[in-house]
Amino acid sequence: MSEVDPQAASERRRRLVGVKLRALVSEHLGETSIEEPVGFAPGAALRHREAAWVLLDDRPAGRLGAALAWALRAGASCLHLIADTEADAGVLARRGEAFTMPITVWRSDGRKLVRSKATELSISQPAPDSHEELRELIIAGGADPVVEHGVLFGEVRGLEVCRVVEDRYRDVVRLEVGVGAHDREAFEMMHGDVPTVESLARIVQAVKSQRDLGASPHPLNRLGAERLLRWRIEQTPGSVGAVELFPAPPPTPRPNLKDAVPCVATGVDQNGQPLRVVCAVGVDLDLIPFAADARLAGEVVEPDLAGVERLVVVTPSRDRLPVVDQLAGLLRQPAVLISVD
């Protein structure tokens, strides 16, 4: 059996997506004089008259920023996005409402385009009472308890080191110690006879030493770098104009510990005004759409925050590209961008 050349397969995929985009736009507009698509990773893009059309081919819900950046470079005055599923299209439509550039989102249905409506954000739920009973155990082990979308876990300087889980086979709720699901499972197999609070305390001390400001590069300080940044500004809130800051849930559940996803904090600024802070590390074109979604999530929980809460986006100086400022400038409600070293 011959091996598949990944580069050749990727090029074929790119051409097919481009053909699909041109056919969809041509069918929808009833025109044949559609420009040839250009490369857009991952997907395809073209400009027709004043409009940018972008077909998103991989994880489309997280590609709004990249599509907006392409539309800006192309000099378009409006943006049309195409996704294959209603779930992805609904997220894009919701996030698109935060921008001044007109954004229309479509779902592809065969050769037709069906306009999509924005899906509502689901409110982050509290952890069940049975899980909250283990909060004191997390504190006793030296970790900081955090709740996101119904899940209670413990963090050390932004890195998750334990999580409350339900064992449906034994019908019990317990605290598992470890960084990530695989680590928690291995830790239980190797140290199941050690009291949980002692096991957690060992992990906490090991993680603290690796997530110190002067620590050498290590997997324990590369994971969750954005949450380490959040922890640092929580210790010095004045660096972002705040009096106090606390962790807050992201607008949608975090998929895993490995993927870099911006994180959120809330608090008040030095004038007593409510503040929502979004932290990110690394170049992420979807940071501004994510931050707009985070502000909306706060307004869903507390409607009185609408139009009142200030949005601050914090990144390391090296990751603040000019396009991030351009995207922030398109927001209907302004955001303040702060670079840190």
C-alpha cells in the first residue's frame, strides 16, 4: 500500500474547498463571473465586488477573527461566512454581532446556502452540592478552587492539578489528583493508598516550583500559559487598572488542558466600575471575538452589566500584532488592549 503524501493531500483538499466555495457563491448569487478563490487556512476565500466570502473548513467556530483579518486585507466592506454545521454557524453569527463590519453567516446545505441565526450562550452552571462538599479538601491541599460550567477543580498558578469527578460505577463523588485526565488516572493507580490531601499537597508544591517567574522552560509552565498570566495579574491587579480580580468562566467550556484557550477574570477598576479581563498567550486571531463573547457571557448572567462593564484584553507584548488592534477597533463596544512583559 502506497503512503499518502500529506502535503499533496492538503493541496487537493485546498483546491476542493476552493471549488466548493466558488460554486456555492455562484449558485447563491445567480452569477457566473465569480473571482477565483485564494488560499485561506483552513478553508477558502474570495472577494466578489465589495464582499468577502470565506468558507471555513476546520473548527469554524474559532475562525471568525482570521476571516475578519482576511476581509480587512482584501479591502472588503462586508463579510459572508460559510460553515457546514448549524452549531458552528450559530456561534459565528453570535460573535459576528459584536462587530461593526456587517457579517452574515450561512450554513451550506448541498449547493444551497441557508442563513443562520445566532445561538444563545449557555450560562455557566454552579457545581453540584455534592461536588462543593470537596471544596475544603482542595483548599487544604493548597490549590485554589475554581468552578467553570458546572465543574469544580483546583488550580496552582493557573494550572489544573485536581478535579472533582463522579464515579458512576461506584456511585461516588471523589477528588482526583493530577494534571489532566491521563495524569489523574495514573496518579490514582500509583498512589491510591496515599490520603488525597497529602497527594494534592505534593503536586501543589511541585507545580509551584515550576510555575515561578524565573523557572526554566518545563511542561508544567508551558501548559495553561494564559492562566498563569491571569494568576499573575490577579496578584498585581493594578497592572491592568483593577483593584481586584477573580477567575471567571469562559463563554464556552474549555475543551482540554493542552489547547491554548483565552481565559477570563472579573473585578472592578480603580473607579469602582465593573471590569472583565481576557488573557491570552500566543498569537490568536480569534482572541477579540472570544473576548466579545466573554463580555456577552457576563451580561447574560448579570443584565445590569450591559454597556457598563469595561473589557480589557491582556497579552504578552510579543503576541500583540497590529491585526489584533485592527480587530479590536471593529468592536461595537470598545475594548482596552494591554501588553505585558
